[in-house]
Amino acid sequence: MHERPPARRPVAGIGFDLDRTLLVDNHLERVAFLRLLDEVILYGGSQRGSFPEEIRKIEDLLARQRAGLFSIDDAVRKFTFDHGADPHDSLVDKYKAFALSMVESFVVPMPGVRAMLRFLREHG
């Protein structure tokens, strides 16, 4: 007697870690925070150190956010508050707009990614 192979269920989705796996973002998030700093200053905040110190603080903030300690929205609010401005949602929206506007210029797919995605799309 032959056993029937188990029925295959369709794949609901595939998850990927994008940065440094499928693409390189070239510090897009850091640059978005540096651009946001200008906005924070317009809202009454101030720079809290030299440019290299600001970059180190941003990298630390992003490392904690990537570790799952808080969302990117909360990271923006913390950054805003730490720079002396009211952490309101319009600055979260500005950060996201800055980041999205830079994707085409900053993000570079790793070799072979386009072909892999094409293959996956063609095979459902």
C-alpha cells in the first residue's frame, strides 16, 4: 500500500530581512534623522553635540530600535524629545517622508535579488 504525500498548502507569504541581505540602504535612516534635526530645530529644539556625536547618538538609537526595544515612530519621538522639541506626530510623518524620498537614491539591491524576486513572482 502506498502512502499519499501530504497535501501541499499554498504559501501565504515569505519574510525577508532586507538590509544587508537583499539590499544595502547606505545609512538612509541615519541621514533621515540628520535631516529631521533641522526640522526639530525649527520646532524649538537644538543640536545636542557635534555632528559626529549626533551621528553616534543616532546610530545608538537605531540599534536599540532594530533590537526591538521600540518602534521607529517611538524612536523619532525620543529623538525629538531628546533634542528639546515637542515629540508630535507631524515630525514622525516628516521623518518617514524624508526616508521614503531617499529610497531611490540610497537603496541598492544585492546582486541576484532582482532575478530571485522575478522567479518568486513567476512561481506564485
